[in-house]
Amino acid sequence: MGDKGKSRWLRNYKTFIRLYRGRHDIIAEQNEEGGYQVVPGEGLTFERFLDHVLLRKTYAIYNLDDSRCVSFGLFDADVFPRKQEWPKMRLGIEKKREETFRIMNLLMEMGLKRENILLEFPTVGFHLLIFFKDSAPANDVKYLMRMVLEKLQLSEMPFYPRKTEEVPFGDRIQLPLRINRNTSRRSNFIRDLKGFDPEHYETDPDFSVLEEVEPIDIAWLYRWVHE
């Protein structure tokens, strides 16, 4: 890798970890069977980031810090079961697209801007993420996300953070840009949810989408949780 190439990847790395902030003392690495093993010592280093986006290895981060705070929330609008024939999966993805639109619209009614929301296609549905400028109390983020889903009558949808008390490291969050073992397709970020085509999409990582995301002031969270 030349100096220009390394400089570009370093810029992408900084863009990525500006949003996907996990623990710095532990990470999870996917094994050959598809499970994850805990690797203590460091979090998502630059070298691990490169291995992940270049598909040499697959990593997941832990989202809960020692102050019981998290840096982001994730609505997990995946089709279940995740392992099924593509034509049936395709129909399920359209239902999850509609549910993701509903979540996004409600969040914007609550005061967020489109720039505060990141969308990812994990190839089995959609992930909607919101990021905070400063780490936020995990229980407050959990409360907000549950409230949103209950208002939309989507309370069965998984979301994170969930493990805010019972485990030391919180939830294990699979990182985007990986190959999904259920579909053998690669996830990527989405700019236009309405026009996105799950059949035909660019699989090369598009870090420009991440550059446009604006983290949320924690005051917005407190307004909905504590007022």
C-alpha cells in the first residue's frame, strides 16, 4: 500500500470510528464457523478496520463503556428467519423497507434531521442508526428506542442497546461492510431508501455516506426521556 493509498484508508478509518465508537479494550472476531470469539486488549484498530473492509476478517464491537454509556442506537429491521430463499427474502425486505420508513419519519417528527440518520442494508433487511456527539446513558437510549417502536406498534423489532445492566460489555454489534453468511451478499450504506434496489446495488464501501451523517446533541435525547 502506497502513501496515497494508506492516507485514503486512514481517512476512511477516522470517518468510520467517528460514528461506530465501541470499547477500546475488547473486540469480537468471527471464526470459520460463523460464531464470534472475544479478543481482549484493543478495539477496532486501523489494522483490524482494514482487514474487515477488505474482507480478510470480520469484526464486531461491544457498545457499552465503563460508565454504562453508548455512542449509538440501532433499529434492527431484519427479515426473520434470515436464512431463506431469495424470492421470499425479497418480499420480506419490502415489508422491512416500509417499517424503516415509518421509524425514520417518526424520528424526524421528533426533531431529528435526515442527516442525523444512517441507513445500512445488511442484505436481510435494513438497519437504521442514530449517533450521539457524546456518549449517552445506555438506559436512556434504550428507553427512547423502545418508545419509538411502541408508538409505531413495532415492539417486536430488535434494537440496540439492549444489554445495559446484566453484562459488562453490553451488546455485540456486527460491523457493516461484511459478507452476510445467510445471503453471501455484502452489506453497504444507503443514501436513498426509497430508490434502493436490493437486487442491484454497489457493494464497494461508500464512506461518503458516513461523512454526511451528523451526530445528535444529547440534549435531544434528554428532552424525550426526562421531560
